[in-house]
Amino acid sequence: MPYTQDIVEELNVLVRYNLSTTQEGIKVHKTATPEICAATHRLFEKGLVSQEDGGYLTNLGLETAAQAQAVLDILRPL
């Protein structure tokens, strides 16, 4: 099954997190695109982030973000 646009948007949110610290979160402002706001809300509903507008990664979110960033690093052009 290919990635849906919703999943791509969720992955784009996850790769914005700084994985070198658990003390740094993100805040998705109301001025962000509706797609990013919706993706962040879906991540909250899935238990990957602590707040509807971002916040901190949960344990599951941290693991998922690390995997998403690893895939991005592998697929990034040389």
C-alpha cells in the first residue's frame, strides 16, 4: 500500500522534531497550513505527540520520529 497524502504530512511533522533531546517540542501555530494542523492533530489522536498542536513526542512518537528520520536520511539524494 503506498503512502497517502495524510501519512506524508504526518511524517513531515515528525521529522521536524529534534531527536537529540526530549526537552524540545514543537508548536504548530494557527497560521500553519490546514494540512499541517490536521496532521499534527492526527498524531495527537494516535498518541505520538503530547498536545493537539504539537508539544512533545511521546515514547511511541519518539520511536516513530526516529524511524521516519532514518528513512528520510536513506532516501535523501546524495
